[in-house]
Amino acid sequence: MSITAVEVRRPQRWDQPFDERALSARDVDWILTHSPFSAIDENDFTPSASLRDILRNDTRIVRCLAGDIVYRAGDYGTSAFFVLTGQVRVVLEGDKPRHGESADERLAEKISGSVLHERRGFVDALSQLWKNSKSPEARDFDRDAQASRVRSKGLFIQDVPAVLNEMETATVGAGHLFGELSALGRTPRTTTIFADNQCELLEIRWQGLRDLSRRSASLNKTVDDLYRKDALDEQLQATEIFTNVNVEGKSRLVEETVFQNFGNREWTATYKALAEKGASQRLKKEPIIAEEGHYPNGLILIRSGFARVSKQFGNGHRTLSYLGKGQIFGLEELYHNWRSSDPLPYRFSLRTVGYVDVLLVPTRVIEEVVLPNLPEELIPDPPVGDVRDSDFLTSQESSQLHTQHLEQLVEARFVNGTATMMIDLERCTRCDDCVRACASTHDGNPRFIRHGAQIGKFMIANACMHCVDPVCMIGCPTGAIHRVSLGGEVAINDPTCIGCGTCATNCPYENIRMVEVRDHAGALLRDEGTLAPIQKATKCDLCVDQQVGPACQNACPHDALHRVDMRQTKKLLELLER
């Protein structure tokens, strides 16, 4: 008996609105009476994605009671919030900390409930061995049956007055936006926010916020102004060297810090073209943030993205290290010049790896506000004699990484990975137990390819690295590719994937594949209009619904396969030198 193709309707962007049901026209009218939406010109939008369409499908109204948690520090989220009515409180690091305890740890004592990611139970996990579909890439187009396994429980603070007494908080009222930095930057939440009283919030997923910002100059200005007013102080407070700065000094820092960005957010397009060219040509295309030999005009703080630290070597440059979010550049030179009459220029160059946001605190402000109050343990050692490469590397915990290996990691952007699959080729026997384990936990379909670039004796396999900055998420029209809220794993929600291929195109590591899908009887699914085969994006999800973590690593009988966070350079070094 032959199996014929089945015609089904191809998923569309707004088949599944952000809310379980799209907002009504009356809801949208009500939202448009509130700031900042009341100032947006509807004529700036296109008929295919009108302002009302975006609000109806990409937002939802969240009603909170006093003490309800909106989100917690450390959670991942892909949405931002506008306060429509009432107000929320932002938990800051308090003035009354217990020794060695953060505000968020103290807050945890007041919280009841938790956000959960539903993992398979033991029996359910074991049953995968015989329940998996016999057809490759089988899908169920019943949207109810495809519902996400992610579930959540409500969060609330049991004793709001006690929290207010023990911790420093700040209120955010109607018309304000919060959470946009982590939503647009695909990064963890940096603070905990809860409802101060009964309030109504408009939650907007990042695709909608992106589309609104692109079309509305007034909203874009509002977002920028709010960041300058609220989020900058929070960013600076999280940086150690500003710990001892007084209130007046912090005000100066906020007022005089300059926001800069380098490179292109859509950097994957140029990266793939440059990957085939020589290292010197690629280096020339990386925008310079700070250049070796130039006067240090300020302290550079990486806000998001990655930057390459290099030093001139012969006719080219040698990569010494890389910096990520929260790391600083230029402190050694600034401190030396503040204490010495013999000025020292930047000893190294700092270049953009793809795209990077930086904060530049002018030299004058650093000298007047920060250096006199610099904690003793953070005072850099003075440069002695001829500056050696290791001077900088030691401070960045990368001093012993072999230069050639480091060049390869940075050139290929592997430094972006938090769960990079590295296979020790001297231990790997090509038994394929890792591939079979992956297939058995994903309905018979392996989610990675045991193939990839080689660095030393290690292979970097074609498996999703769950990046610090997952550029695959840029451009996804539905939000199907997203971060799991607690762990930060990058996963694909199959029901909302429309098969556009944007994520696969954007991934610079070729770790996302587009596959033709079938029903459970094996029939190929075709678009009812064009009859073209329907495709879905597929990739490693780090076994997010499994109790014991990545099946591939657990199944390796020779300890050859490791999932590595490339930011942990000490562990990376130990593995490379094993």
C-alpha cells in the first residue's frame, strides 16, 4: 500500500497569537489610549503589519495583584512590559545585605511557587524507546496536541512590607517600559520585578517590539530615553569597579557615559562571506573599538556581544583574548596614567566580533569619580618593562590557551557557545552511541551531525551551541525559536514554526536544518495552496525535557563528548590539555 502526500494549511505568523486568543478590537482601542501608544501614528505602519495587527497578535494584557512576581533576576524572557495602570517595583541591591547574600537571594525567601519546565518522568523517558514514530520527522498538525511542554506556576511575594523593609526598591509607573533589554538582547533578566499594587501590564513579545520600534520614531525615542534614565544605572551597579562610587559620582557616571555600538546586528550575512577569506582580510572588516597605540579616551564596558583583544605581531595581529558582556577594557592604562606622568597608550586593540554594544565612560570621569574609590583588590598591577602578551591574558583567565586554538575559536565565533559539543577525536571510536541516544530522545530523529571543524584533537560538532547571543532568533517572525525561561536553552516551538528558514540562514555554524515533515503514517505534508512540501526547523534542544540532561554526552562510553561553556576558559583549558 503506497503512502500519498497529505495537503494541509501551512502555518502563518499569527496563527497562534501571543495570548491564547487574540485581543479584541475593543482591547486594542483601550491600549491606544495609553502612553506611549497614544502618540504613535498608525500611518507609519504597513497594511500587512498594521499597528492594530501587531497589538492584537503580539501582545497580551497581564493583570497583577500586589506582590505578584512579573519576573525574577536570572530568568530568560523574550518579552517586554509596558505599565498601563498601577505600578510595579524593581528590586535593587539593598543597603542592608546579609554577609555574602544578594538581594535576589533574600527575595527568594519571600517567594512562594516557582517557574517550572516540565521534564519527562522516568517511565515517560523510558517509553521513548518503543513509542517513537516509525516515520522520519513526523508531526501532528493538531495544534492542541502540539502544545508546548513549558508550564508555569504563579509567583507572588507573601509579605510585601517585609520585602520593602529589608531591600531597596524603586517604583515604575504608568507609561514606562521594562524588560526590553533582555528581550531584544536575548539575555537573562537582570533584576526582579513585582507588582506594587493592582496593576495592568501590556506584555509584548520581542518581534512585536522590534516591529513597533522600526516603524515608530516616537516609541523608539521613548525606549532610548527610558534606558538612559533607568537601565544604565543598573548596568553600572553590576560592575565591580563602581562598587565604592558614591551617589553623586553615580549620577555623573549615568549622565556622562556614552552609548556606542559597532558592527551589524545581522552580522551572519557578512560572516559567511568573509569565512572563506584570509585571516588578515577578516580582521580588517572588524570595526575597531579601541586601537593599540592610541590615547585611552575612556573605560570601555561591554554591554552585549563579543570583542576581540589583539596585539600587533609582525605585519598582522595576534589574538590574545576575547571579552563578553560585563567585562571591561582599558582599566590598566587609565590607572597607570592617573598615577604616572609618563602616559601609556592602549597596549592592545579591541575589535568587534560580529556586533557589540559598549558603554564608554570618559577618562576624566574615571579619574575623578572611580579611580580614587577603586577597591584595593581591583587595582591593576603596574606594567613592568616591555609589555608582554601574558600581562593581559592572565587577568582574563586565558593566558594558557594556545594562540592558534584561540584564533580558531574567535575566528569561527565558537566563543559564543554555552554548550558547544566538543568531541575528543583521540578517544572517539565512531561507535555512534551519541547519535542513537539523540535519536531515541527525539522521536527517532537525531538533532545533530557528528561532523565539524577541528581544533587540535577536538571536533566542534554541528550541534546547537545554545549561544550567549543566539543570532538564530533574529528575524524569526513568530518567536518559534526562543530561550527556555529558566535554563536559557535555545529551543524551537514546533507549532509556531512556519518553516521560513530564517533561523537556519542566520545560524553561522550551520547547526539548524530544515526538514520536510510527515504525518505519523509516513505521508509527506504539503501546502494545500502551492503543494510544496512543508518544512520545519530542527536542531539540538539540549534535551531540555529530559531528567538527566544531554543524551549524547551521557551515552558516550569513552568520555569523548563534552558540552562546553566557552566562557569558562579554565575548564576549556583543562579539556584542551587533557
